[in-house]
Amino acid sequence: MGLDPLSGRLSHDKLSQAASFHASSSGYCRAGEDSIRVAWVVPQGAKPQSFAAVSLRAEGSSRWLRVDAVSGKLDQPDALPLPLKSTSCVVKGVDPKATYVARVRLGNQSGWGPDSPASKSLTLASLLPTAPAAPLLFDKTSLRVHFSLPPVRPGASAHGNVTVHVSLGNGMWQAVDATSSTLISSNGSGTAHWADSRVALVKGLAEGLSYRAKVSAKNACGWGAHSPVSEPLTLGAAALKPIAPAAPLLEAVDSTSLRVHFSPPPVRPGAPAHDFVTVHVSDGGAVVDAASSTLKPGLAFVAVVGFALVKGLSKEVSYRAKVSVRNIHGWGAHSPSSEPLQLPEPASPVSGPVSGPASPEVEVTGSKSREERDAELRKRSVDVDAEVVDVDAPRYPKRSKQES
């Protein structure tokens, strides 16, 4: 005899229908990546010695598969029912991509009652975490993978772990072990990162090589899809190094010295400030030492100086220069070469007393022609020649006796 849960009356030779398993977060796949938890409600008045039989059916199939009470697996020969004191069971070995429905029926010494209505359908894959956003890489000889997790699906359990995968260029993906922060085989044993860590350190990489990363999240149902692949990062932070400056300008100081005038380039967004500048002069590409202002390996110039003095050069030699700028991530590309500059000859020494500048010869011309001016000069010369003066003559002329 069984108890009718709707009317509360006893029914003959059978137990009433059991309620379907709960399609709620408390009833979903808490036991593993290929497991479903089925829960039901026992009608009031059911005897303690009664049993429950749980069956699952994959969508698209007409065959119901019994769950064994001991192994928890489907379609076991002579599957044992569960004691009625249990109100849930874990079904193992299901296909995560298949959609299942479940039903339960109760039994006692009198026999089995009818099957409950089928539950709502459930696909384990539908409860996997969604793909996170693409991670961000940042560092020099090691790198850090920064990531954020996707929202939790309605009805699914919270994210528990994250795996971070890193590849060299377009090569094989390797997982990051959270304990050692090193790369291991994707199929090897290691420790996943906690979902709330949000960052993964990766060590033991090669400087100058390009790396990419992707992440995936896990909940009680298993691992979700991988995120999009991050943008590549070349260790050494080439993307954060300074850009090439503009070509410098050269200024002659004397016959053996020049100044190299330069302007540091703009700072890349997100990059640190420039700190030093190297100046190369075209005499074999030699570097200018900031301490001695000569062409030899030595100290670099502070980026804010703006010019570099270069001494000890050769006269009558044409020079060019180029500069490069550094920040904490390294040296940027060289600037274009400057325009050439040839140092001047030294000034010749002057012998004898120093006098002022000679008066320049100035020819003043008027509106008259050369012929007219020559004719005027000849006339003046004739007039002057006609006036003969006797310098020995008395100042005043003598008077005649008649005049006296």
C-alpha cells in the first residue's frame, strides 16, 4: 500500500509518485565534472524500509538508464535501488555535453509505485563557466598574467579555480603551476590558481621572446572554455621602451669641438619617464662620454640636459650624430642621423701692430655721364693752369712816379 501525496489517502499495492529532482543550484552537479546530483522529495507516510529507483534518459533517446546505488553509474546490471532514507544520489559517468532528464519511483515489499514525472532537462556543459576576458601580460624577464573572471551562470556553482596557459609565439600551450610559478605540460600534474587570485606570475622565461596567454575557469561542473588569447608580449618590454627621437642638430663651437642638440621623444602612454640619452658621433659611431665630453665609452647624458658637448675632434672633418633614449625597460631605437657639419679652420695669427680697419674706397656717382665729368675736369684743369701766380712778387704792386 502507498500514500497518495495529493489526497493523503492510501493507495493499494503501490507507492505514490515521487517528486522530480530539483532543478536548482542545490541539486546540480556538486560531485565532479561528469556527475549529476538527483534530489527528490519523499511523500509523507512512506515506510522506512521502502526504496527509491532513479533513472536518467539522454535527450533524443527513449531508453531510461537505472542508477546503481553503490557505484552511482548508469545502466549497471542488477542496479541496486537506494534506501528511502536517502533523498538524493550522485550519478557518475554522464556525458557533460548530453542533456538529461531524470525520474524517480518508490517501492516496498508490496512492489513499485509509478514513475514520477520527468525532471527539467540538465546539460552539464551549460553550467561550465563562460570564457574570461583575454588576459594582460606585463613584465621583463618573467611575466604576470592579469585576468578577470566571467559572471557565474544562473543556477551554477561559484568559480573555484583558474588555469593559466602560456605559449611561446604560436607554439605549444603550457600550464602555469601556481606553486612554483613555472610552466608545466598541459597534461602534467600541477596546482591551479584560485579563482580570486586575478593574477598569475610566470617565471623562468627567455628575454627577447614573444609570449601569449589564455585562461579558463572551473566550478563544480568542470572547466569552462578558454578565454581569447592575449596580445603577444616580447619580454624585455619592447612595447614600453622609448620611441626613436627626432634627428639632432649640430653646432660648431671651434675647430675641434661641437654641440649636439637633441630633444627626447614623447613618453609612450603607460610607460615610465625617460632617464638617459646616448650620443653617437659618426667618427666610427663612437659614443660620447658625458664626463669628459670625448669620444669614448663612458657615462650617458641625463635625458633632460638637451645637448652634449663633444671635444677633441679633427678639423676639416664632416661629422654626423644620432641619439637614443632609455627608460627602465631599456634603450629605444636610434634617431635619424643629423645633417652633416664640417668644423671650421682655426683663425690665422696676425703679425705686426694691430690697426683699425682700412677706409673703404668709395666711388660716388651722380647723374652726369663719364664723358661729361671728364670734360668738366679738363676745363677746371685749364682754368687752374691759366692762373699763374708769381710767388716772388710783392704783395702790393709798385706805383709809378706819375701815380705818386
